[in-house]
Amino acid sequence: MRMDKILPVNKPVGMTSYDVIRRFKQTVHPDYKIGHGGTLDPFADGVLLLLLGHATKKMGELSMLPKTYRAVAKLGARSDTLDV
């Protein structure tokens, strides 16, 4: 069975985009050609587009689409490592 699809996946905090691909391959089929429509940082959650089969050729088109980001900020917080 051939799968040429774009599959939206909810990427949780703590996983890399490649972790999501690796888990999908382990769960579904290890031989599928799989890519993603853009990297999400490990500390971010959100929709990650998995591109399956010939849909991987759509990466360029997807990167040109508008994206929306939502963040929560804590004003006045300080950190020695500057990561908060």
C-alpha cells in the first residue's frame, strides 16, 4: 500500500521533530519515505506536518505558507542562563 500523504501530528514538548518521525516509522512502517514540513524546537509543542512518500516533494511549497506562533511570556523573570 502506498502512502503519499501530508499528516498533521501534535508534537509534544520534549520531542524533536526527528523523534516524531522515528516513532511514526516504528509504529507504522520502517520503509516509508518520511520528512516534515518544518522543524519545531524540542521545548515547543504544536502541529508538525509529516510528509509521506511523494508528498515529501511538497516541502518547498509548505515552507512558503504563512505560519502562526503563540507564546506565553513571564514579564520581569530573570535567569542566570538567559533561557527563561
